[in-house]
Amino acid sequence: MLTINKLIPGGRGLAGVLVKRAAHVELDWDVRQKSRFDATDSQGRPLGVFLPRGTAVRGGDVLVAEDGSLIVVHAAPQPVLVVRHCVHHGSPFDLLRAAYHLGNRHVALQLAPDRLLLEPDHVLADMLRQQHLIVSESNEAFEPEGGAYGSAGHDHGHSHGQVHEHGHDHGHDHAHPTVGTPNAAPIHVHGPGCAHDHEPDHGHGHSQHGH
């Protein structure tokens, strides 16, 4: 087993040719948020990772083994919830409000200008739909904000904006979202008490509703 106790964030300072030739290991967030774990790299070598406590490993980081070997970390695709505001009945501010409420719950959250990503949780998904947000499912790399995870030195903005488009269900009846249907039009299902106006010439007045 290769023992690893050093990490180079983003591979900074390493020659590109060395990184390109290095072995790699693909890890999801559940593993990468831990400072100590076992894994197997692309060359079939078992790895024993022992990093300073509180360290989170990001996609693009380079692990350095005790024998000098380099292992590039790839963020493995994993199930996530993708949250967007409804362009017909809301505004981008709805995402800011959602991020505030999720932050109060200490939810690991990846932020982007037009979307939020979080790990699957049906209770949170229902809460977000009740706030008139569009919640869909996806399978992709997850890189949450690092402030609460001891990785303030990382720049993981490279992962933002790589959200694949999927069909989604903006249903207040908590229906499950449609998964894996590219370019599907948003479906806005209205439940009891929904005060949205359906007249075509009043479509832009829907952002003024209680949450």
C-alpha cells in the first residue's frame, strides 16, 4: 500500500506533463471530505491517505505518495439535487433565499450564479419546491463550498457551470422530478393555495407571492 500524507491543491507548481502522466483516483464527496481514507488508483495500487485533520480533497488536487508518486484526484460523478429559480414565477433572489435557509441547516452546498447543488434529501427537496424553486436530479461531480470543511485554500470554481441539463418538475404537490430528459420544458404544477395568475398577459406578476 502506498502511504500518502501530502496534498498539492490543484496541482499548483507542478509541470503539466507530470500531472498528465500521473495515475489518477476517482472519489466522490463522501470520501473526499475525509482526511483519512483508503482508495485504489488507476494503476490498481492501493492507497492509504493520511492528511492533516480537517483537510478536504478537491477534484484536480494531486496526492503525493511517500515514494514520490503523484496521483491526480478526479471528483467522481454522484447523485445530486440541482436547484434553479423559476424564470416564469420567480427571480434569481429565490436562490439567495434558499441558500440562506440551507446554510442555517448546515447543508453542504455548491453555489453557482444560476443554480445550487446539494446531496439528495427528499425533505429538503420538498421544502425548496414549496418555495417555488425548480428541483431536479442529476449525476455529476459535487464540490460544495469549503468554508465549513477546512478547505479555504482551494479554488473549486472550475466545477461550477458543469451542471447537465435535465428535465424538471416544478410541482408543489412534491411529485418526483423527471430525470435524464434533456431539453425538457419546465412543468409547473400548481397545488392548493398556489396564488399564481395563469392569465397570459399577467405572467410576470407571479414573483410576488408568499414563501
